[in-house]
Amino acid sequence: NETYFVTQDNWQDHLRLTPFSGLAKLLVLMSDGAMPFAFSKAGLFQPFIGPVVSYLKNKTETEGGESLHATMADERTWKITQDDKSLLIAINVSD
């Protein structure tokens, strides 16, 4: 839960890349500020991610982006964490 910025002298020392080859149905990237409500020790926190993904599958990219932005800005998320909150969700809808 520590952020290293690419503007720091030693940012390369903290960069972690995990290669993935295969098909993905869901990709979630988040800042550490979103982790308290979107991630658990077992992985993605399904009581949060599950409904969000279900909702996004039926929305346009614009509608989904606006909804995620509203969720990150919601006062309930600020009660959980005062940290910056970024969340990117990519869904493979080709199935």
C-alpha cells in the first residue's frame, strides 16, 4: 500500500510487471486508495466488484465511466479512505 511515482529517482526499483498470456474476461487496475473496498486478502472483494461488473456489462463506456467516477467520489468511499481512488475495469464482452 505504498505508492512510488515515476517522477521519483528510483521508481524502476519498485516497478512490478506480471506477464499474462491467455484470455481474460475481466481486468481490474486500482490505486491503493480503492483497495479497502475493492480488494481483500483473497483477491477482488466480490460484494463490491460483483455488482459493479454486473452493472457495467449493461452500460456504454461513457455511462460506465461516469458511474465509476461517481462511485469513487461518493461520500461513502471517502468514509472508508481519504486516499486518492482510481479504478479501471475492463470487461471482455465477446462471450
